[in-house]
Amino acid sequence: MKAAVIKERGAIPVIQDFPEPQEKEGAVLIDVDTAGLGGWDVLGAYRLGVEYPCVIRGEGVGRTLDGTRVYFGERSVLPFGAWAERTLVPQEEVWEVPDHIDDRTAITMGIAATGALIPLEEAKIQPGETVLILGATGTLGQIALQLAKYLGAGKVVAAARHEESLFRLKERGIADDIVCLNGDEKDEAALRDAAGEGFDVVLDLVCGQPMLNALKATRWGARIMTIGTGAGRQINLDMALLLFRSLSVIGTGQRAPDDRRRIWERLLKIAEEQDISVDYLEYDFDKASEAWETQVSGPHAKIYSAIK
């Protein structure tokens, strides 16, 4: 079969022939129709201890041998993955897709949307509160802006570095206000200006100095939920900044398959009811290397490919 194969750690994947997966007890063979790519796929963390060559993991939609249309996440049986004509996935990670849900929505409401919903619900947004999404132009951030409104936020603010994508979020009506981060001392002032009397909730997708700047723009009682480290893992935090505030580091994927499936099914319904949308970039399957490099650079969109 054809697959997007990573030959060694740090290598850019290439399309080549790869052995087909064989039936295995407790796992499901899937003919892949559509594959998605996200930030976690290019970070490499999930490949620790993996033998090479291996297929890009990703997530996708396909058909089982009996023709059932299913979604599967990034937990394919190694060395297989979504970016191939066929993959092998643990049975508990294979979830049936409703007929009226398109492939892109099924994929987007998986890992990215789950990563947005879990921390926002733990923040317990109150009606009318002001919410900041820090690192808002990526897929997770775009979804988070819309889910924050769904959960009762009165004002949602998008902050990120990519000015063009930020303006697009405002034009689409997804963000009420935007803050373009420049990585300098002006960022803190810009966040304060957008916060009004202060942010009540911050969903932090980047950590590092941007998170510290956002923390200074919160009001007492604010909840800061950190789920990403794109701007740095280490921070020099003055604990006085947390006075009458709370900071939580949230892991969104370490849940039982049944829990994640139920969250995904909820998100499919929310996406339909609220008309949740994100920007997409489609790549031909034979352009998997280009898709990978785009994801590494930060695409401000969900990448997917029609495998068949």
C-alpha cells in the first residue's frame, strides 16, 4: 500500500510503499478515506520508543471491512497510522460516524475540539464573562473561541502573532476583539486594553512569556487554563500574580477511550447546533511532505488529505 512514511526521527515523511497491516485480535482494519494532521503529530512526542520506518499517526475517517464509516484517533497500532491507504486501530478507538457528519467535521471534533472543550468546561465560565484565547489562530484556538461563546462568555478575545489570521477571525464574527502579539513589552499593554476590567478566563495554548503577560491582564477570581507550551515550557512566575486567581495545567488526552468518545459525540452535536467552523487546508495525498512542513510552520488551519 501507499503511505506517508517517516524513515527516522526528525525526517520529513515521504510517500512510498509500506507493508499492509494484517488482522489482529482487539484491533480493526480500516480503509482510510480522509486523514487529518495536527500539531501533536509533528512534535514527535508520541513517537518516543517507536521503531522506524513508521506511518504518520494523525487521525482520520474510513471504512471497516464490513463497510461501517468510522472515525479513529491518533492511537493506530504501530507502525501504522492515518496517512496510509489502510491502517490498524485498537477497537476501543474506532467510533462510528453519523451519516450526516462530513469527514472534516468528524476529524476536527476529535483531538482539537476535545482539547478546547475540556479546559473551558473546567474553567466554569459564568454568563457574560470575558474570555481570552491565547494562541487563537490555530484549529484548537478557533474552536475554543466558538465554544467559549457557547458556554456563556459575554466577550471573547483572540490573541496570537499572525495578524492576517486574527483579522479573519474578527471578520468571521468568531472573535469580539483581537490582540496581535509582537513578542515585546507592548504585548502586556495591548492585552490590558482588550481585557477591559480584566479577563475572567484565559485558555492558554502557548505558555511562556505570553501567558505571564495575559496573567497580568486578569481580574481577581480569574481562572487560567494552560494546555500548550509553544512559546516555552519554563516561566519565571511571581507567585503574587496568582493572588486570588487560579492556574491549572490541563491534560486533555489522558482519558479512557469511552470518555473521549462521549466527548466527541457531544462535540458533533454542538458543532451542528452552533455551526462551528474552522479554516481548512487540503493537500493531495502525494503532497504529504508539503502538508507536514506546513504543519511544522504553523498553518492557522486544519490540514487534511483525501486518501481515496
